Amino acid sequence: MTGFDADTIVTGARVVTMDPRRPEASAFAVRDGRFLAVGDDALVRELRGPRTVVHDLAGAAVTPGLIDAHLHPLQGLELTAGVDLGGITTGTAFLAALRAEADRALRDDRDPWVRGWNLDYDVFHELPMTADAIDDAVRGLPALFIVFDGHTALASHEGLRRAGITGARETDDSSCIVVDGDGRPTGELRELAAYEPVRLAAPALDRTQTLAAGHELLRGLRDSGLTGGTIMDGGFATLDLLDGLEHGPGLPLRIVSAIDHEPGFDADRTAENLRMRDRRGERWRGGVVKLYADGVVETGTAWLYEPDTAGGGTEPFWKDAAAYARTVRRYADAGFQVATHAIGDRAVGEVVDAYLAAGARCATGAPHRIEHLETTTDRDVARIAAAGITASMQPLHLQWRKADASDDWSRRLGPARAAR
């Protein structure tokens, strides 16, 4: 084998090169994990040696590996417990699904809970989002159901009891345990800090099971065409899990894992986070911090310049809004890339302000990121573009929008903002 011989040659393909000067080719050659050449079949055959493996794809397409900028695979393992409620949009169908899952749990589980995920807000157009509405269907069992956005949940009375939730609680952010006029929890739980106690009270996968499930999930992402991604729900446990995967069954993708910073973190916890900047493995690294500037439009927790049609949307996620900007600067000065969840137009604007004050790029040159940007202003679009801030949007969320604007997102924003 000469110094120019390839390990692998692929011919007879439709190679999407992403090069505007030559958008397609038919072949490529690789050695030691790097491309030697991309071109026509005759060109790359010149790189064939005695040990080169040649694959003829007979016209199949080859694209560059895809990188998903916003993943929640490991948190997804925690939240996608029980039955997938996707596609259920009526209260009648929802209650029927709960009865079936409750009966299964009573039959099969040692500690029966009724769990579900991917729940659509449409269900609550005909059914109240309350524990009273579901308690009979779940046979009085502890229950927790996560709405598709991961920001809202509904618990049964027994689920609330298992978590020790008896009324409203003070949180460091805008999370809310919804209560009735007598101060009793209704079952509706807005944002993670409100529903996490119920989730933690339920049975969970152990580390061995989590490693196995995580490996299977990431392998599925790889097989779908992903070669890398950014995990946007990281804590120390996520970093430990990535390390465990790499030293165990293997890490199928290259991963960048953000580490969360919550508004209530004190100086000691912040210092722990900062020490995670350079933590890495062979196929994964940290160096990104994830912050939240608001919640979601559908429940009124997105932060808007003007109230939504139900009078919500006026509160920031951080009770001390100035502390958010100070936190951005702290992490940016420490060399972190900052990514902030911001859905409402004011949240987006406040994040842009903080990034411009701290510098739009981190020490490595990577631009800071805004996640989602579901509604914003022309002024902030221009500022984002001028500063080179990354607009990390998720078009997949459009699956819950309706052409007649009858979905909760459109209704809460009103026609003018929904049209943007």
C-alpha cells in the first residue's frame, strides 16, 4: 500500500457534497477516517491499493453526516415513561388510554404508577387539566403525564401525595404548582421545578438500565444519519453517563453536552459547573452552559413584550432578571459557549442584550446561541444577524400549529403575533 492508497472507496453513488461549485459527485475515497478525494469513479479508483475495500452503491445517495443542534436524549429516557400519548387530541380518547395503562400497571408492575408522555394540549379543550378529571381513569393510582413540550405536566392526587405536594411552593424560577381558590394543588404543574418532585417519586431506571437504554437510543440516532449532536439538558449525571457509555458499550455519536445552570444556583454550585468546562472524553465534551429565559407560550410562561390573550406572558423565568445577564457574563468570561432557551419575544430580546454585553462569542470563537425563538421582533432578528448569534430553531415544533390558528400557541399569542 502506498501513502495514497485508500482504506475504503465508495463508487456508483449520488454524493451530496454541500459544495456549491460541485454539488454532486459519484464517488469518494477514505483513509484513516479522513477523505482523500471526492469526485467521479475514475478519479477515486486511482487511489485503490491491494487492501482497499470498494463498495458500489448502485446509485444510492450519500449525504454528509447530520448534526442535531438540540437534543434531549438522556432526559428523554426519564420523561418518556409509560405510554406514548401522541396523536390523542380528545378528552375521551385520553381517559380511555389512561384506563388501559392503569389496568396494565396494576397487572404487571410491582409499584404501579400510570405514566405517559407526548400529551397534546388539545386534550384540555374538553377536559379540565386537573387531577379530579383523571383520578377515576387512573384507578386512584399515582400518575404523571408530560405534555409534548416537556414544560407542563398533570399529576393525579396520589401522585401529588407521593411527592409531598400539598399546596403552592416558592421556587427560584417561574415554575408554578397551580392551586385552586382554597390553595389546594389542582394537578397542573408548570415547568420542571413544579413537576420534578412527582417524577422523582416514581420508579426509575437504575444505572445499568440507563446505560443500556441510552446506548440503544443513541445508536438509533446514529442509524438515522446523525453523526453528532448537542445535548441540551446536561447535569453532572449526564456527563457521568456519557463517560460510562464511552467506557462501556460505546458512544455511537460525537456529543457536546451542555450543563444546566438554574436561577437558584449559589456560588458553590456555580463553581462546580465552571469546573466542568474542560471535562471530555474521546467522543464527547462539555464547554457549553444551558440557561432558560422563559417557558412556553401555551401556558403563559413565555416572556412577552405585551401580555398574551389570557393576560399571561409578563413574567421572566428568572425572578431577578438582572441576575440572568450577570450569569451569562460569568460563564462567557470563563470560556463557555452560552445557550439560552428563549421562546417569547421579550425573552429573545433580553438574551440578545445579555449576549451583546458579554460579547457575542465565547473565547473559542463559537457564537452564543438562542434556542427556539418561537416569536420575536424584526429589531431582534436584525441584532441577532448583525452580531452573529446562533438562532437555534426547531421547525419540528410546527407540527402542533394549525392552519386555522385554533391551536393554543396561536390562540395565546393572538393573530398579529401568531402571523410572525
